[in-house]
Amino acid sequence: MTTSPQSELILKLAALHAKIQKQIAGPLSFHGISFTEYLVLRQLHAAPERKMRRIDLAQQVGLSASGVTRLLNPMEKVGLISKEEAARDARVSLVTLTTAGETIFTDADATFGQVAQAVLRPLSGEDQKRLGALAGSLL
């Protein structure tokens, strides 16, 4: 079977994605969250007033509206986030980072930074910059 260089590159990127997800999952689980939950907390942490519309949050973390709702329900039960209706439009659901969520995010973010350094350790600083630029051009 002959595979194009582009197909091979996509397969390598998919394998790299899986490897990185696996390396991140274990350390984040010590904080009681998954990688996707970390991404949600990160988005909320960066948002004005630590609050976002649910649909915007879904788009930022790459989930469907129903997918983010399924993710947020258990996060709300354990107190990481809270949900509320927007004052101006009852159809709009807002998600807010709670104080407990802020604490978990801060701790998990430090862990994430350590894992990121370990994952990228084989690359020089210059190679990391080039890889970042290449990845950015595909996003």
C-alpha cells in the first residue's frame, strides 16, 4: 500500500496527539480532572469575570453544545463551575468558574506546565518555537 507523504504526516500527528493526551491524563487525574475538564477550567480562568456563554465555551474547547453540557454537569456537581441563565436572554446559559474550580485549575495548571516541559524536552528551544509556528499556521 502506497501512502502519500501528507497522509503519513497526518498519521504521525494523530499518534503524537494520542501520546500527549496519555502523558497529560495521569498527572491531571491527581487533581481529579480530565484533560478536557482542564481545558474548560483554563478557558473560564481566562474569561472576563471568569464567566462564558456555554456555546462559546463549547466552541473554544472543540465540543458540541450537547457535549459540553454533558461535561459540565458533573463539574457543577463537584463545585468546579456554576451555571446560570443570562439576565437578558433566558435561552443563554452562562458558566462561571467557582472558587474551588479556580483552586483546582491553579494546581492543575502547574502540573500541566511540568508535563508540557517534559513532553517537549527532546526539542531545542528554537525547534519548539518553529513547531509552535507550524502548529499555529494549521489552526
